[in-house]
Amino acid sequence: MRQRKIMSMIGGLTLAAGLLLAAPAAHADEAPTPPAEFTTDWHDPLTAAPPVDTPGTRSCEVTLAAAQFRDFTPYRGSYTPPKECGTRWNKVVLRLEGKVKGRQYDRLGHLSVGGVEILRTSTPEPSPDGIAWTVEKDVTRYRDTLTRPQPVEMLIGNVVDDTYTGVIDVRVTLTFHTAQGKVKPAAGTPDRVLPLTGATLTTPRNTERILAEVYATGSGGGCEEFWYLTVPDAAPYSCKAADGPYREVRISVDGRLAGIAAPFPHVWTGGWSNPFLWYVTPAPRAFDVQPVVYDLTPFAAVLNDGRAHRVEVAVAGVPAGQSGWSVPANVLLWQDEGSTVVTGALDRHEAGTPRNSAVHTPGSPDRLETTGGHTLTVAGHLNTSHGRVATTVTRTVDHRSTHSWGADENPDALTAYWTDDETVTVGRTTTRTSRRYTMDGEITVGADNRLRTVLTVGDRASVGIVRDGRRLSWTRLDDTYTGDASFTLGVPREQRHAVGTSSERYRRYGSQGCYDRSLKTVQGTLVEDLRRC
């Protein structure tokens, strides 16, 4: 919530704590005593999310990129798969190791191999003494891309000068875990992965399954970075959008709506006017931006005609001409080995009328009530070498929020949720996915010029797979962050007396087991790292 009015009072706050007294970061198992306020150093950033499970077989590591980012010059290199590990992989794990010190804003970055984006990430804001962090991601689904030499491009756009001194130093590796003995090669990975470039797609004519993944992010420091706070033009608030804060990520095939999704409300590590919230624990998905995934299989017969088709991604609700959204996309394809051409048809296409109401009520405080949503059902069939296969995809998105603000946008508060429910039926098997994102926060500036931010962000999902009425598997996820931080505005850094607490609990359980980890920090010191499973 880096609003113009409050941020104008902060000045260089988001850069670093500067002249505060130094104290070394401590580990949670040492039962550290936190300092009375933030110092010039704090615990290295970390999240409660689990590491990627690996099979324990022989592995090979390849360095994918190694660069220091000082400006907007991309790193360009080349990738060659490791000969000693062959191509029978059970798991491929990407690992980013980063470090930075001095003063710097949060920055957004991406990494592509052969034009296929395999990582989108953001960076933490550094301490004067320096921080280091890591990001892990399972990239096994990009097996097709990784089996042959490819060009590599990575960019974390940055500014380094007399004020912004933090050079972002990263190294990215891929570790290939082999399939040996009872450990089989990864099942279900796509046969082809194509970057969606120029909004044109030509699929192999024997394609029998299609997924599209879109790394949708609102960013860049403008109002679309905080799209969930925008208000209609008539309301007295600094971030405007004619239709209010409702956003929807859409994908179309030849101009026909093919998929809808609710965007995740990302909060980067300088967000909500208060970097002290995020120095140790970032908000969910900040370091590992997860793509929106669409099942386009009902359109496979249309796309299999050997011609180029228009496949386009757009974010509904963004004001005309407004920048700030990035929507790079990949298309994942599975092919029918027993067919040269897979035929079929798009049998059903039912798009509901989008709902969007943003009602402003003037007062003290001003209030904006927003409701929005959309429903889409598409169905098709394919005549494959293993029989006729019908696929039906139904997706429903919904958004509700209450945004209230006082004079000069003080206080400024938001309570919001987004749901994204999807049912995919393929033959006799049905997969139901329910996603729910939540945000509840407020910024205030007191009479003593203390800015305080209190915020909770939730990322929840459930997935169940049923075949012929019998449940095959199920999973539940709940990743919740809560923070409360304050500091004094308009004074030298050593007089800001910043304090803050943060916590994250990541719970994932289901038919495949349980993972439960919680973190707590006080003034940048990690005071709890608890695992319950």
C-alpha cells in the first residue's frame, strides 16, 4: 500500500535502516532476545514453505545463471543438460541463491530457458550489513525444454547510484535427480512446452491435452501494483480505476474466452508503506510467483488443425492505457503417440455475464464496497488412439472487498477475499480445486507521526480427485502471514525507532502426508521456527 500521500512522508524509508545500531542476527534454536527496535542488521529472509521433495538418487548440478544486477541489462548465457545424469529424471529442482547489502528497493525478476519462463520472483530489501536468501522451485514440468541446449535469459531490473547502493548478486542452479531402481522417471510431464510469443500458437496435430500457465503480476510501483486498492474516478483517493479494483486474468482462443482466473494479491517486500513487515518473512508467493493455470483441452480439436491461432492473455479491469501488469505465458502440450492427427470438437461454451459493482459511500471515513465475479464452462471431446475422451472445465471466480479511508488517506484499511473454484472432468475422473485468497490490513499515522501497518494475508487451496465416485486423493493448503510494524516518519533514520513482529504458518496436509511449519520474528530476530509434522 505504497500510496502517494503516505509515501511522500516516508522519503527514503524503504531503502534501509541506515544509521541504527548494529546487532548480529541469531538463530531460533538459541532462544535469542530481540533488540528493543530494528538495528542495521536482521535475520536472513526465509519462508515457512517446504523444500522440494527429492528421491535421494544420484544427482547432477548445473549452473543456469550467475550475475550481479545493477541496472536493466539482462544476463544472457547458455544451458547444456548434464550428460552424466542422462534424461531419465525423477525431479528437477531450481535453486536461486541471492545476496545484497546497502540500500535498495524490492525488485521483480524473471528467468527463461529457451524462451520458456521457468521462474518469476521478487527480492527482499537489504540491511546495511547485508542479507542472503534462497528460493527453491520444482521445475520438472519443463523437462521438454531442459533435455536439450538452450539460451538462458535472466533479469532483475535494478538501479544503483549514490542513493540506491544495493547490487543484487544471484546464482541459479538446476539439480537433476535421476530415476534409478524403484524410483521412476517423473510421470505426467508434458511432451512439449512452448512460450506464448506474439499471441500466436500452432500445436502439434496429435495434441490431446493442453494447459496454459500465466505468470500474472501487477508491479512496477504504480497503482496497478496495488490494484486491489483502486477506486472509481469519482471517489477521492489517489489510485484510480474507472471500474474499481475488480481484476480478472483471462485467456482467449481466436477471440473466444477460453479461461478465467482470480489474480493472487501479491505484496512485495516494500509493500503497504512499511518494509519492516517483510525484512525477514515475505508475504506468500513473493519469492516464488506461481502461475495461473488454465486447462485448454476442450479447445484442442480447434487448435489441432495445423494452422496458427491467436491465444491472448489480458487482465480485465485495468484502465485503458494503464501499464503495470505482466502476463508472460507458457503452453504445455501432451501428445497422443498412437495418432498422427487427433480430431474432435468444442461441444459447449457458456460464459456468464461478468459482475462488477464498486459502490462509493462518502463520509468520514469514505467507503468502497466491491463485488465481482464471473463463470465459464467449456467442454469438448477428442478422438484419440485410446478412445473418445471428453473434457469439461467449469471455473467460477468471485471477489468481495471493503476499502475505507479517512482524510489524507489516514487511516487506510482493506478487508478483501477472492475465490477461484474450478472443476475439470476428464472421462470418469473429476478434479475439484478451490482457491481462496484473503487480505485484511490497515495503515494509520498517529498524532506522534508514527506510521503503523497491521496486515494479514492468506493463501488457501483444496484439491480433490474423484473417479467413479471414489476419492483418489486430496490436499489442503493454508499459508497465512500476519505482521504489525511501526516507525516514526519525517526524522533521520537513527530516530525512526522501528519495531515490528511477523509470523507465518504454512500447513499442507492430505492423502500424501502432512507438513506444518510456523515462523515468528520480533524486530528482525527469528524467535520461533516450529515444525509440527
